Amino acid sequence: MQITAVKKGNVLILSEMLDDIPDGQTVTLEIINNHTNGDFAYFGKGLEEFRQANNIEELELDIDDIFKDVRDKSSGREVIM
């Protein structure tokens, strides 16, 4: 089983309930540093690794078609002076 937790002070807040682990059961934790505390220096490297692992270039995606309806094309709300 693998779950995620967030550290708040000296407490780990778990992302899900542990109902399937009986009381008294010993649990071993492995701390993995995900650089989620505002460390954006690894974003480009992570994006590059994601693109390579998922062969984004080979999918021949039409980015303009995917995002065509994302931006609101209206000129904004009407202003009467």
C-alpha cells in the first residue's frame, strides 16, 4: 500500500483512512522528497522526463484543437458610459 501524507509541524496528515490496517500493527514509513514546497527549479526537468516517458511527440496531438474552447472569446462585459 502506498499513501500520501502532508507534514504539518511534527504531525503527518494522511490522505486516506487506514481501516485495513489493524490496531497495533507496525508501519514503516519511507520519506520521499517531492520538492512541492515552492521549489520550481525541477519543473523543466520533470516536464522533459514526462514527455519522454509518455512519447508526447509521437502522439501527433493538435494542440490548437485541444485548447480551442479554453479561452473565452468574448470582449468582456459591456460597459455603458
